[in-house]
Amino acid sequence: SGLDPYSTFAAGLIGVGTLGIVALQAMASVAVVVFFRNRADRKVWQCVVAPGIGALGLGLTAHLTGYMHSAFWFVVICMFASGALLWWLGEETHPRLNVPT
């Protein structure tokens, strides 16, 4: 009653959205390291060190935002659950995608 929805909800939703983007960028950095770990043509700096530093920095930054701590873990758990679901469904529909290397 008497609260402006733009000033009340916008800041919180913008924060959660930004946190989601930062978490996605951190996970993309981890994905780069995982993708190149078994390849012979990988370059250590470009494929391991730089993305690893980026993942640590982004993850630490997202974690240290104390006011968004619960939202951070909510976003991380949702992304992990959706990835696990897609992996599980992908195994049934596209078995060649999950062939061990």
C-alpha cells in the first residue's frame, strides 16, 4: 500500500538478473576448462589458466555479494538442475553425445 512497484521490485530483480549473468559467465569459464582438458591442441594459458582465473574471480565476486547470497545459490542450483536434466534427456534421445572419451 503506497509502495512504488518500480522502486520496490526493480532493484531486487535487476540484482538477481545480474547475479544470474555473472554465474553463467563463471560456469562458461569452467566449461572452457572442461572442454579443453583432454584435447591435444590446447594451449595452457588460453584454455586452462585464464578461464580458471576468470571462473574463480566471477564465482568469488558473486559469492561475496552478501545481500544476494540466497539468490546466488538459488540460481546456481537451478542452472545445475537444468543442466543435469538436459544431460539426462540428451542421453536418451542422443546417445552419441554421451560417449565416454
